[in-house]
Amino acid sequence: QHVIELERVTKRYDSAGAPALGPLTLGVARGEALAVTGPSGSGKSTLLNLVAGLDRPTEGAVIVAGRRIDRLSEHALATFRRRHIGMAFQFFNLLDDLTVTDNIQLPAQLTGTGRREAAARAGELMEMLGIRQHARAYPGRLSGGERQRVAVARALVNRPALLLADEPTGALDTASGHDVRDLLLDLHRAGQTIVLVTHDPALATACASRTVHLVDGHVARDSSARAAR
Ligand code: ADP
Ligand code: ADP
């Protein structure tokens, strides 16, 4: 079963010239950790934005968690995203005037999860990600690696079908980067479906089960094509 299906997807930002992405047909299976690599301008952000429902394709179908999302209304998309997609970004995007616990609970509360249940999930995630001791701290007091752990915990609090990570180590020093790499690997081993966008081939090799390399909006290399099962 596929968590993501892209069917002949093309994205153009302007009508002249080649599309920024596609035409692209790609399936991502449940439990896969897919790294999307490629040089700047190759279409990585475009692909991520389409899968996250943050942008719409010019042509083709985008199906995530069994739902065709490219024709949903903005309102339906926002709801879909909150329930089914967790996102972690290069610069964490945490709310600095909320504690770690409140940052993590927020998406659960926004989808109507009760306070008690949200707190229980936040507690479990802090335990699992090794940040329990920072529960009452504010993000500004934490290291970069710890902040990314908080951001990942927040991304997972609604138990999304899909975790999208956009250059999650891009703002981190080497040691913190390794820490986040290990975290992604742990999540993959626990069965989480992940799409990781990264410029860093070493990160892709270390924590992805499959790598798709984009050049000029096309798949130049797909590691699963060689390791066909
Ligand atoms: P990457 O994330 O790999 O750097 P992008 O997906 O950001 O690549 O960009 C792919 C191509 O699409 C590039 O040529 C980029 O300039 C263009 N592009 C991306 N976003 C926009 C946009 N909002 N408007 C116009 N062109 C865009
Ligand atoms: P990345 O660091 O992931 O490659 P970029 O720096 O290419 O990201 O793009 C950052 C943001 O700017 C993205 O949301 C992308 O869609 C947008 N963008 C990229 N290229 C263009 C462009 N030529 N015109 C307008 N927006 C763009």
C-alpha cells in the first residue's frame, strides 16, 4: 500500500519553457524512508510542496494517505494536512513563547484532541525522543539538535501517515546533525513513513531506505529501480 502516489504530475510556474517538475509518476510505500536529493533548483521543494498540499500541480494527480488532495478546497487541505502530514523544517519553526510541551501538544489541540490525550501523547513522544527533561523549558534555551527533536515530536503528535522533513539538519552543526540523523533512522525502524529532502548525500545514505535524485525536475536516479523487489 502506498502512502504517496504521484500520477503524471507536472508543475509549471510559468507557461514558457520546461516544467519545474515532471512529468513524474512516483509511489512511496508505507514504511518507506525516501530521501529526495538533487542540486539547487532541481525541484525538491516543489515536490515536497505538492505532497504536503501546500501547492497544486499543473497536471496530474497527487494522492496521499489514500486521498486525492490536489483538488481539495483550501479549507479541506488545511484539515487534511493537520491530520495526516507532519512537517519538520530546517529552522524548526517552533513557537518561542510556548514551552516544549505546549509546542508539541498544539497540533493535537488544533485537531480537537482532548487536553488529557494531547498531554499523554506529548509525554510519550518526549520520552521516545529523549527530551522529557526539557518539558517545561522554552525552545530558546535548547540546542539546535534538541529543538529539531521538539519539532519532530510536534510533527508526530497527530500520528501522521507521513513525516516530511525539509533539510532537517541544514541549520545544525555536525554533532547535532548526526543526532537528528539517528532520530530519523529510529523513526524509520519504528515504521514511520518519511520523505526527507536534503542536499546532503551522506544523510540520505544514512537514514533512507530509498533515494530519488532529481535533476531539472526529472528523476535522474531511483535507488529502488536497481534494488527492485
Ligand atoms: P529545489 O528545492 O531543488 O532547489 P525548487 O523546487 O525550489 O528546487 O525549484 C525548481 C525550479 O522551479 C527552479 O527553477 C525554481 O527557480 C523554480 N521555482 C520554484 N518555486 C517557484 C515559484 N514559486 N515561482 C517561480 N518559479 C519557482
Ligand atoms: P531550497 O532551499 O529548498 O532549494 P529555495 O531557496 O529554492 O528552497 O526556495 C525557497 C522558496 O522560494 C520556496 O518556497 C520556493 O517555492 C520559492 N522559490 C524558489 N524559486 C523561486 C522563484 N524563481 N520565484 C519565486 N519563488 C521561488
